Amino acid sequence: MAAKPKKDPLAALMALPGVGKATAKKLSDAGIKSSAGISKAGQKGLVKAGISAMISKKLIAAVTKKATSKKPATKKSPAKATATKAVSKAKSTAKKAATKAKGAAKAAASKATASGRKVAEKTVKSDGGNKVKSSKSKDGRKGKTLNIPRNLKDMPWFNKK
């Protein structure tokens, strides 16, 4: 008869997400053999076992998530089921109302942005009637020379019609 193959003692620990061979070895050396042992040791126990605080937090979260997902589904009483349905319906109604309000606020913000953009475009489109006049140079140079206003009345915006 062939001997039964021995089960790897680290296999139960390595089945957890984020636990490799090295981490499983550290836990095993510290006396932690299963996910129940991890939750019993807590974060301080895992840190004493040589695992960093961040990884120990992740490990505990993974163990608790795994434990809660394994809970068997129990049959609810009719009154409790009705109450649960009412609560879920109220939540969905509140969520719909919040979404609707959010959409209305977004539309108002969009409208305000569009009107602001229109004003900006009108401002940019203006042909620039406030330009400083230029004239041909009288001293023989090529190109045009800017006439610099000497007083307030020479300013282009002063004589608006």
C-alpha cells in the first residue's frame, strides 16, 4: 500500500490572498497555522511574527472578508423580509432623488458655463476699436510708426461714438 501524501502545513496559509511562501513560513514559525489563528493573533501578533504593519492589516481584512463570505444564508422571518424590502425601496427612492438633483445642478452649472463662454467669445470677437493708430513714417523709414497718445483726448477709447 502506498503511503498517503503529507499535506503541506503552509498550504492553508498560502491559500489566503497576499500570503506567499515566505509570509506563510513566518506565520508558521510564530505558531499561526490557519486563518483563525491570524484573526486571533490580531495585528500586534502578526507584527511580532515578523510581518509589516501594512501587510498585517491587509491579511486581517482578507481573513475577515473570507469569514463573512462563508456565513450560511439563514431564512428570514416574513416580517423581517418585508422590513428589509421597505428599507431597500426607500434607499433606492432616495438614491433616485439624489441623482435627479445632481443632474439638475449639473445642468444649471453647464448653462452658466455656456453663458460665460458666450460673453467671452463676444469680447474676443470685438474688432479692437481701441487700437493705437499707426501711420506711415515721415522720416523715410520703412513700415508704419505708432502714434503715441500725448494726452487723454488722443486715447482711442475717449472719442467713442
